[in-house]
Amino acid sequence: MKKNRKMLGKDSAIKRILGKREVGILIPLIVVFVVSGLVNPLFFGYQNITNILFQSSFVFIIGIITTYVFILGCMDLSVGSVLGLSGVVTGLALVAGLPVWLSIIFGIMAGGAVGLFNGFIIAKFNIPTLIVTLSTMYIARGLCEFFTRGNPVYPLPANFNILGQGKLMLSESFGIPWPVIFALVLGIIGHIILTQTTFGRAVFAIGGNKETARLSGIKVKRTTMIVYTLSGMAAGMSGILMASRLGSALSNSGMGWELNVIASVIIGGTSMFGGAGSILGSAIGAVLMTTVTNGMAMLKVSVYLQKVVIGVVILIAVGIDQYNRKRSGMKE
Amino acid sequence: MKKILEMKNITKQFHSVTALKDVSIDLYDDEILALVGENGAGKSTLMRILSGSYAANSYDGQIIMNGKKQKFSHTKDAENAGIEMIYQEISLMNDMTVAENIMLGRMPQKRIPGFVDWKKARQIAVEALELVGLDVRPDELVRRLSTSQMQLLSIGKALMRKPKILVLDEPTSALTGKETHTLMTILRDLKSRGISCIYISHKLDEVFALTDRITVLRDGKVINTYTKENLQPDKVIEDMVGRKVENMYPKVHVQMGEEALRVENFTVPSSIPGKNIIDEASFSLKHGEILGIGGLVGAGRSELINAVFGAIKKEKGEVFIDGKPVKINKPTDAIAHKMGLLTEDRRASGYVGTMNLRENISLASFKEISKRGFLNKIKEKKATKVQFDALNVRAPSIETNVLNLSGGNQQKVVLAKWLMSDVHILFLDEPTRGIDVGAKVEIYDIIFELAKKGVAIVMISSELPELLAVCDRFIVLAQGRIRGKFSREEVTEELFMKAATNIL
């Protein structure tokens, strides 16, 4: 029996954990945590940890699907703008007096529509994904500004604002912010779909070798369109939560976020070349990015240096990944 | 008649493989010499040596031009000596103009250095275009030209460097009949102006019509040289084939069943508008039968089976499976009808390099290993392990990455993918390419085993002895048409090669 397990590729638990790609970036995360915590004990406070997770969730919710996009060997630059657009659509619907649930659906649908458009153009016309999503990045941002004339959309109803501002209270003093809970639930669903379904397997196959996937009967175009639609919807959800958090939908919300999302996913070890990656990695990547910023603030490092450090972290993370690939003999 | 080029005792080795063995050829002034031979006979290698692509220190032997020893360590050296190459794959800058392409790297300059003299450039370009009879504007973008115009342009470009020797490697593969005729006229004209040509082609009818002498290569050796006077087409073919068919392969004969597949009137467009890579091809196949598709490179073999599988678009044609008409427009349709395709290039379209063996083997069998979209990984492991064991894949486990395997074992993994999806009709495009002899025999065994189970198999191979030994029946393609249909009993290599070179 034991031999059989070995033949089926089961290694010991420790080896399996150490062999995971995510371990590489867990180390820098732990280092940042420990150093920050030693210098400033407040770092480990309930307030600060909650805050880090809270801030990470907005990026991570998008990063879940950006992970899919990357594994597919594609790119989505439109997510920052879609975040803004969905917030604005939901905000306008709320101000117009529509019920909260319907406004949220509108917002998510607006995001999904931009995503579907991306996916359709990419699948149908075979234009590089960078260019297609660069265009929709401008289009979606332009629509935001057009709908709002650049003015913030507010006030938003209190029962909507609770989504981004409220907490799930587990005791008198201990609660988890709703965005963290949403991110967690969506992350788990995203992970299960990616690793346990034929759809997830198709995403890996297409990213690894599109032509082989096509000739093996995998629906390449359909899968691409679904992933992009999901990407737009995820950005939409994040945008709605952002509007709720601020109590106001801003036309410039999420500007430049596409780069934060991309950075967090790359730090998480997902390959930009397609065919490899994990949701867990992207979660760690998002938390690491926030922690570096947060930790430096606690260490009283100049705000102006923080981006330098983020840049260095990306390089280190990608460097570790490249090294691991080379060692495991995966050249392409 | 003066010897202008001698290649003497050329021997070239790639690791342990000898590509050329003691090859000597001569070229006289104002003549057209043909180099003919099967795929892999060494023609291209020999020309790469002449062009300096393989540097002088990477082979043994000498190149002598006009009595002077030459050492080409770079393609530039050969060009300076007056040798110009025209390859089958056209290498022009698509987004530059015709004139820019002709003058590439040698733009005429104005008196102020660094500034291009466009007037002069255009003038020279017009000259070049006239020389090859090409009617396009010098400032037309090359992208807008047809493939045949590009081919003529490459020749014009080469002529502008005033070569003494012009080497053409399969220059007519992209040309229509009329354009081929134009090209031949141009080459004869060049000859009268003292430019000698080395002409490489699979199309023996062209070779016989055009050239003054024919040198036959086989297995990296010169077999014979014919002049126009003593030319015997049959002898040339015999020399190209050479080997006696030996029973190197333990052919297993199986009882054939009913008709499994019938393909009617398949026409597949090529990338050149107005030209078909496959023209009205029809064939059929029984359960348990192995049909061999032969022909030389570029005859349309791969295109035919790829089109039947739905991997590339067809213009027209019908497919019948077990006697019933079916619509196959994309690979998904073919797979739904229990077809499988093992492609020519396993790295590009056979396996997924980022995946392990298990994931590669189950790639075409999602239905069998999932329920409502969720993978049943225990089932997947069991089912892929069965194939892994049956095909005797040599790897530590099914969790090993496919890139860590040898070519032969990678090929077994791709085969396992189709076996797992329980194919009834299997297309094999060069199934033993780049595989060592031991693994080849294993692949043949797998093929025979499948035939025994009633799988109908179509096989393409450039290795003629292999094809003849493995298959029950043959069709031979040349220039997109079926030129010969043979049974196992009647086929000979000579017959086969005649059909493939279009002189049957």
C-alpha cells in the first residue's frame, strides 16, 4: 500500500509543503512581520493585523481572477478602471433610489460586461491581451468620468456602507471586517475551481500550451471569455466594496490598481508566461504588499521610499521563482 | 567549361550522427546543377556549409572557388565570395518596402554619411525588379506582395549583389505552375549571363526540364551524377531510394473490420491565395487497418489529416464515420467522434510542458474523470496509471513533469492521452520523429496493438522503409493531389518515389 502511494506520486507531508511554490514568498513575509513586530510591538496588535488584512482584501479579490488570467498566459490591465466603473454604476443606482441588492448586481454586471468585451475581442480577433485591455482600461475609466462628470457620487445609504465599513462581530471587542470575509470566501471558491474542476484544468492547459489544449478538445475561446468576464466581475466587486468603504463612489477610484494587482499576483509566484500559479500565492502576495507598506509606516520609513521597497520585493520574488523553475528543469 | 566551384570530401557530423560523408560536388560556369535526394539525404546540410551557416571549422573537407581555397566562417564570407542563397522559407522584412529590402544593409548614401540616397536606391530596385520580371512598385510594402512575388523579390535581391553562384532550395514550393515557368526562364537567362545555379528540388519533373547535371545524394553520400545526355529518370529514383526493403519491422497482420472512415473530396486552401495545399483528396480506411500517407515534405500530408481532424480549415470535403456522414469543423467535433491526432511536433502541439504526466495523459478525457465539472482525482490517477503502465513509460511516477522525459517517452505520453480517450480512429503524424531506435520499436508495437483492437490508423512518415513496413495500404501525395494508391503487396520504394516526385 505504501509503495503504491509512492507510485501514485504521494510524497511525505513535509516534502509536499516545502515543495510548494508559495513557500518561497512566505519567507519574506515572515521576515517583514518579525522585523516590524520587533521594532514596533503595536504591529502585532489586533487593530493593525485587522487593518493589514482589510487593506489587502480589495487587491486580493481582483487578484483571485488575475491569477486565472495569468495562468491562461494573458494580461488584464482594465481591472483598475473596471473597479472605478462598477463603483460608480452601483453608486448612481443607489442615488437613483434603487434597492441595495439590485444596485450591486448592476455594478457587478457592468464589470462583467467590460470583461466579456475583453474576452470576446481577444478570442475572436486574436489581438494581444495587453493591447485589448489597455484600450478597455481607457474606455472604462472614460465612462466613469463621463457618468459622474468627475464628481463623487454620494451620499450612499447606510445599509450599503456597512459592507465596506462594518465588521462581523465575533465577540464584544473582536470582529472581522466584511471585506476580509468576502475575500476569504471568494478566495476559497476561486482556489477550489482552479484546482478541482475541469475548468481550472483547462485554464492551466491553455496557458501551458494553447495549441495542444485546442487539439485535445479544450474549448480555448470559451474558457478565455469566461475568465475575462470573471475578471471584470471580480474587479466590480472590489469596486463596490471600495465605494461602500468610502461611502462615496469616486470616478478616479482604483486608478493605477491594475499594477498593484499584477504585482501581488507576481509576488505570489504565478507565472506571467502562463501554465502555473496559485490563489494561495496571490493571497500571500497581496498581504505581503500591504505589510511592507504598513510595516514601513510603523518603522517610520519615509513614505517616499515605500515604492522603492515594493519594487525590490517584486524583483526578489520573481528572482526566486525563476531560480526554482530552473532548478526543477522547467525552461519555458 | 571551367570549374568554378569544388566542394571536396565534405564530412559533417552532428554529435554521433553523420550527416555528410565524404561528399564531393563540382559546379561549372554557366550550368545549372540539381541536387536531389530524399528528405534528410543531406542536401540542405551541404548547402549550409557552402553558405557559411556552418563555419569552416565545424566540418572536414574543402571548398575551392576558381582554384582558390575558401574558408567561410560566416554567411557574410560566402556572400563576399559571390555565393547567394535563396531558401524555401522566404526571409524578407515584411514591414519594409521592396526597395528597402533589396538594398538592406547596403543602402546607397549621400555625400553626407548616414543619409540615404533614396533616388539611387529606387533606381537600383527598379533594375532588380526588371531582372526578375516582377511588376511591383519599389515603395510597395513587402507584406502586400503574394508569396510568389516575395520569392521572385528574394531572387532579385540576391542578383543585385552580383553573385557568381546562386543556390536555390525548393524555390518553387510556393509558386504556381505559371510562376514556376517564369522562374525557369529567369534561371536560364542567368545561365546565359554566366551565373551558375545549384538547384535543389523534390519535383523531379522540374529538375529534368531545367538542369544540366543532376547529383543524387542519399544518406549523406553522393550516389551518382547524371548529365543531360545520359539521364534516365528511373535510375535517378532508384538512386534516391537505394535501400532494399528489409523486414526490419515485425509486421503484425490483423483481421480488418468494416469501413471506419471515409474522406471524400477534401480540399484545403494554403496560405497562398488561389492555391490549394490539398486538392480533392479522397480515401477510406477499415477498422484495424493502418493506412500510410506518403509524399515528400510540402506535399500536403500533414495538412490533409489536420483538416480531417478539424485542426485547420478546409474548403470542402465530407467525412463519413462507420458509413454515416459527420460534420467536423473543429478538434472538439473530431474528439466527440472518437478521433485522435498525434501531431508532427510534440513540443509545439503534443504535450503541455508545464504539466505532469498525469495531467497530460488525461487532457483529452475530461468527461471520464469528472462529474458535473469537478475532477475526480482518484479516478484520474488510476486511469492515467493504467496507460502509464501499459505503454511502459519510463519515468519515476505520473507526477513527473513531461519535460524531464526522453523524446520517445514523451511521445508515449502523447499516445497515452489518445488511448485514454478511447479513440477509434487515430492519426499519427511522424510518430517516430526524433526518437531512438529502441523507442521506435516500442511505438510500432503500440500501433500494432491498437490495430488489433480495431482502431483505424492513418500514419505519416518521412522514413520510407518504416512506412512501407508498418502500413497495410498507401496513398502518395504530390503537390496536394493523390498521385498513387498502392496495396502492401504491390508497393515498392521505386513506385512510391515515382508517385511522390510526380513522374508516375
